[in-house]
Amino acid sequence: MELPAPLRQGVDNLLEKVPLPALKQAARTLSDRYRAELRDGRLHMGDDMAVKAYLATRLPATYAAVSASLDALTEARPDFQPKSLLDIGAGPGTMLWATTDLWSGLEAAVMLEASAAVRKIGQSLATDAIAARTEWLAGDATIDLADLQPADLVTAAYVLDEIVPASLPKLVGRLWQLTADTLLIVEPGTPAGWQRILAVRRQLVEAGAHVLAPCPHEAPCPLAQPDWCHFSRRVARSRLHRLAKDADVPWEDEKFIYIAASRRPAPVRPARVIAPPKAGSGKVLLKLCRSDGNAGETLFSKRDGEMFKAARRADWGDSLDI
């Protein structure tokens, strides 16, 4: 997966004259902060160089994760056509680009972001490229949501990992209040990210939300540690991306986990492939989470006919109607 051409061109223009040594150092610092999930009161992207390091090394991966999550949402609710977006912790506008790419009829977007450096670059990238009426607001996700208006689609991507755990229930409650139709939260695909999503899922189900994806049910999650639910998308690395990260491989795999919940139920919730398929000669083994609340491996062989063909095409994260 790659960035939309206008976004990719805008990023390339911003990074064109950035000294590589400074970019590499900023990328290392940013990567260390994300891996450690630091909550030291400082913004991960508090200055211009940190934002540019993010654009070079993290934006393609987060865009891929967000796009995959939105695709699963639309598969569960094909009738959903949001006119308004509220994105909390908007970063440089990753969610804005992904939603407008998916829904050309999006009319208005409100982007809440604490970092002035990120807002400035996000606005510059979106100017003359995004048709939706877009408003960028300065604000902390934990304290500055009181005056916001509800939106059809409310989103928060890679935000909860930067917030003190004790503040999460209040934040999630407010996000749900602001959700006119559907809420999407995306987190890193780590065991800790999965635990945060599980807590969000429990809170939303208790509040009466309908889970759209990835879960095909509202029963307790059937997975137990050390297993955890997450998904992956392969992302092409640009030349600058490889140089900034001293990477030899021209791609990377972004692991992520998400929860999409709505005030309206999904018409159909097929099983979900929750691990990489294991294929052999004339057979494929899929680990599935099913609508009855159970999860486990199912073997499909040629004798299963059309179902085998569908299973053989299924990839990690896909739905499968069985």
C-alpha cells in the first residue's frame, strides 16, 4: 500500500531539502518514544523536525493501518456514507486523507491536534487537495473535547497509547457521546494496544454500541494471553524512508489493532481471519473469530468446493462468510 499521489507529492516537497543526518536522528528519537510508549508530558511530534521524521518513516504505515480499518468498517456497514468527520489527535491529517479517499461525499472535518508543528504541516498538506471543509483545532484529547460538536464518524488513531490509562474511560465515554453514527479507534498491534482496545470494546458494548469490526460478535474476546488480536499491512518504503531508518528491505509490516462501533448494527458479521493463513497442497488452515463468540483454527480442503476457494483467497484480517 502507498500514500495517495497528492499526499506523497506534498510530503516529498516538504522533505526535499531536509539534511539526512538530522532526519535520521529525529527518526531514531521518534521511534524510541513510540516503542517505549512514553508519557512524560512531552508531545512525540512537538517540533518541526520530529514531524518531518514522522512523515518520512511513520506516515505510510499509519495510513495503511487506518485505511485497512476503514475498509473493514465499510464492509460491515456498506450503507454508511458519513458527511462529517471528527478526528481526535489528528496528527498531520492521516485519517482525513484516508476518509476523503474512501468517501468523496465527506463535507466537513474537524481535526483536533495538540501540536502546533503538526497542525501547521497538516494544514499545508491538505490545502487545495482536500475538498471537505476542514477546521484544524488546537486541543488536548483528554481535556479539550467539551465544546466539540457530534460527527457522523469520530476517529482516534494511535492516540490512546499516549494517554495515561486512568484517563481513558472518560475519554472513550466522551468520544462515544460525540459519535452520531460510528466510532473508529486504531492502536498499535502490540499486546498492550490490544488490551487498550479490549477495554474500549467493553466500555462501548456496555454503553449499547454495536461492534462492526474486527469482531463478528459482542461476546467477550475468546483470545487469551500470550495470544492477542492484531493485524498487519505491508507498506512500501521510499528511498528516503530506507535511508532515514538505515533499512535494507524495501518494505515493512505495520501491525495494528482497531475497533469500529456504531449506533446501528451491522447487517451481517462474517467470521474474521485473525492470523496469517497456513496454506498447503490442496488445503488451507485459517484461524477464525466467529459470530458465536468462539475462535479457533478451521481446515479447508478441495472437497469444500467454493468455500475452499474463498478460504484460499482470504488473507489475515479479511472476513469470511462461513
